[in-house]
Amino acid sequence: MKKNIISTLIASLLCLSSTITFANTSVPLQSITPSTDITQYTTKRQVVNQLLTDALIAFQSPSRISHAGFTAKMPSNLEIVTSRLLKAYKLEPYRTDLLISAANAQIYNGNVDRAIALFTQAQTVAPNDIDILSYLAVWHNFKGNNAASIKQMTKLASLNPGRQADIEHIINTIDHIVAIPLKSTPLKSYNGNTAIVTLGYALNPDGTMNDILIQRLKKTLSLAKQSPKALIIVTGGMPLNHQTEAKLMADWLIQHGVPQQRIIEDNYARSTVENALYVSYALARHNIDHATIISSASHVRRGQTLFDIASWQTGPRGITFDSISVADKPLSTLVIPSDKELLGIYRDALRTYGMWSYRSYPLEQR
């Protein structure tokens, strides 16, 4: 009944005179007369909203896989996310945000080629979009498509030299850190204000610490004894059974003799990206000159990259980082990062920089 009333009202309005008079002068109103039935747009909006809601529900599914501190969506969930976003795009083809979000879902899914195809499709609609140019420059570089990456970077430089310099900095940072050999013990001591930053790991379902996290804490304790003046920051805020990683980590260190006043807890970070973003402010507040990142060997390069990028933007200016690896795998097998590890580094580097992966309300996430 309500829909019929609305349709009747719209039809009545359209039947009114197609002119409006200003000072006894008739002005045609042809430009505001719709060429198609207006009522279909209400239906289209409802369908798009439902598709995006379905995408959000799939994205928030409790299905997870976790390796060395990285908790990811199951690939099947991301296929659903991509499918819903692309169906919405068919209905609203000016919404390039839907293509960008779908492309990033495929990045999470490990399908970089498909992501590049979707970014390229978005670029045909918005050829000067700075984010699309940035994504294509980075992911072509990841795939070794050097000529295609340079082409995107050249256009980016002509439109926004500052962004082009930032993207180049991100790529160079990744290349530099990936080339540094993993180590399980410090190679030297550092002067000035120093910090030890230990990254959390998903708690067991009962809220206790996983053995992987305990091994990181043992390494932290050893380094804390070697550097008695270093500040210790523990970071991890995914709660289970009313506990957070950071709180349990701090309690463990205190129980093993580390003074409480040396420890800072970050109980809010839900990912490595947020580890880096939140802790960077603590490093700036305490004017830290050098910080050592402790994490699992298969995760630590990503951690160091993200801390470098986060602190590049927040300070403290001139801070340096190194990392200590806790062996979740033999270091000899991790000399060269796998494509999967490298993809995670590239993806999260862009997120830390501030490029949101999902930008289609209600599916919005850095």
C-alpha cells in the first residue's frame, strides 16, 4: 500500500506543468524530467544495500585461519565478499569504490592477477585516480611487471609527485627490510633511548597464551636482561575469555622479574597494522631512538616494515628498527620470503600508510 501511494505521488508530480514561472517568464524544466521510471531507483538502492550488507556479513564471518600472528579471513569468505561487491557494481557502475574493495578482497585472497584486472577496470572509469594508480604501481611491482609499474608511477608523478615519492619510499623500505638476514640474537647494542616491542599472538579459546606467544616472551625476557634500560612494549588487543594478549604478556614478564614500570601495554591493536600504528605513538612519546621488534620468524619482516612506515609518518624522527626472530620455522627455510609472506608485507604496508582496503559502506576497513 505504501509503495502504491509513493508511486501515485510521483506520477502526480510528473503530470504537473513542466514549467515554472519567475517574474512572469516561463522557464522550461526539461532537465529535471526523468527519462525513466524513478521508482526503479528505490528498488536498485535497496538491492545494492543488501548486497553490501551480505558482503559485510561474509567479511565478519568467524571463520579464521591463523599463522604466526596473522589472522585472516577464509578464502571462501573473500570470494563471497568479491561476488557481492561486483554484483553491486553492475547495478551502480559509477561506484569505482566497489571495484577497489573487490580488488583488495582478491589481494587478501592471494589472487594478485585478478586484483590487478579489477584495479585496471576501475582505472578505465577513473584514469586519474591517485589510489588506483598507487595500487597498480605497487602490485605490478610485486608481480615483477616492471614496465607496467613504471608506467603507473610516471603518471602518478605527473598528477601527484608527493604520492609518487611516498609509494617509491614504501617499495624501497620493503626491498631493504626483506634483504636483511633474519637473526635470533642481537648483533650489537644500541645507545640512547631504546625499546623492545613484542608482538602478540592469538590467544587460545580459553584465554590462555599459545606456546608461540610464550616463546616470544622468553626471547623478550632474555633481551630485557641484556638491555636493562630499554622500555618494553607488549602489543595485542584481541580479547578471549576477558583477557587480552598484551595484559597476559605483561603479567608473564612481571612474574619473571621485569619491573612493571618498564612495561607499556597496548591492549587495543587487533592486527599487525594496528600494532605498528598504536605503538608508534608510544615510541614518539618516549623519544625512542631505536626499537627492536620481536616476533615469529615468518612474521617479523612484516612487523619491522610496518613499524618503519608508521614511525616514518608519526615520528620520532630518525628512529631506527631491527628485529629478533623467534623460530616458528627453521631460519634457513625463510632466507627468501615466500610469495605469501611478501604479499602480506606489501598489502599491510599500504594499509599502514593509510590506504583503506575496503571503502564501500558498510564494508569499511583499513
